[in-house]
Amino acid sequence: MVNSSYVIMLQAAPDDYLAGQQALQCAQDLVTKGNQLKQVFFYGPAVIYANQFLQGPSGAPNLQEQWRKFSTENNIPLVVCATVGSQYGLEALPPPAGNLAEGFVAGGLAEFIETLAKAEHFLQFQGSGSC
Amino acid sequence: MLMFHFTKPASHASARQGLDMLLMALSLDQPCCAVYSGKAILQLLEPKGSFDPLKKLGLLDAVFDFAEIYVDSASLAENHLLASSFRVPVKVIDSLKIEQLNQQAKHKLQF
């Protein structure tokens, strides 16, 4: 049974591990509790998550892989804003034409707004650098 | 109603990204309001340099006839500005009214 519908927006860059882990944990908790997570939207610096060449420092959690695993296991779309992505060097096509990482889909703000409008709840993770 | 609450200075990338999202929401006929508080009220001033990352602000009024732009009265006083200083028409409201908008909103997006 579905309890409530949610949309998550992540804006923190991948090197903001705390924000990334908080968002991922929140997404996992929502799904575990039987809620419908309609979409995880990557906006602002978080679009870098969708770059297939993303490399974290040694020992750091691979949040890109963890998001991909979460998405695959729970059938949750990971949507990256294509327009902002292009401003961060993201070519929103799978290799070799672009550098969009497996598991992510490029979308637009229109798709996000339409999904948001239908969702009951919205959660936003801006990150620690968003002062 | 979607409430877009802007709190970052004009130089912050999220100011532009939030504006882009607000414009998209309006183009999809979503009921919206925009609240500017803190340093974000400076986003509404005419830019000092030639580069204007927020030049689309003018579309709010010119294209969408969007009148739900609110400015926090305390932030206005702190920055020694008047509502007439801004490049778009605004309504000056206090923190109580901002909280009321917050309560009325289905979703609140912060930029």
C-alpha cells in the first residue's frame, strides 16, 4: 500500500557527502515505509552526480553508485536537469555521444514541475555550502 | 500553490536557478508566489555591471503578469531600500504574512 507521494530535490554537489548521504537515507526511508517516491531531481551543483566521469577521493562513499543502486532496486527515476547540467559540463546523452552516467536520465524543469505539482510532499537538500 | 522563497544574494547561482524554475512553473500555469528575504532582496535591484544573471526577472511582470512577488519588510529596512527601488513591482509584507503564505503553500522551494 502506498502511503504518500514524494519528490526529492538534491542541490548539493557530490563532494558534500553529508547532504548526499542525508538525501539518500531519506529516500531509502521513504521507500522502506511504503511511500511513493516519484522522482529524485538533481539540480544546481548536484547535476555533477550524473557525470559518468565523476571520481571521489579515495575512501569517500561512492554516492553516485549508491544512488544508481537505489534507483535500480526501487525503480525510482534519477532525473538530472539538462539545462543546468550543460552549465556544469554535462553532455546529457549516454556515452559515447555524451557523458551521462548510467542510471540517470536527463530531464527538464517542466517535467520536474509537473511531477512536483502532483506529489503530496516535497523534500529539498541544499547542502552545507548553500549559505 | 508553490512558494519560491529566495534568501541568497544575487551572485549565488541558486538565485538564477530558482528564477528559472519559477518561470517554468508560471509557464505551466501553476499557482505560485515568490518571497524575497535577507540578501535576496538585492536580486530585485537593477544590476550594477553589464552582466545580469537575473535579466529574466523582467519576464515575471512583462510576460506572465505575475503580481505575487513579496518582499520581507524587515529585510527592506535592514538594507535601507524602498519597494520602489526594485525593477519589478513587489508587495511588502512582514514575517507573519510570510508565515501565512508558507502555511498556504502546497510546496515550499528555497533558493
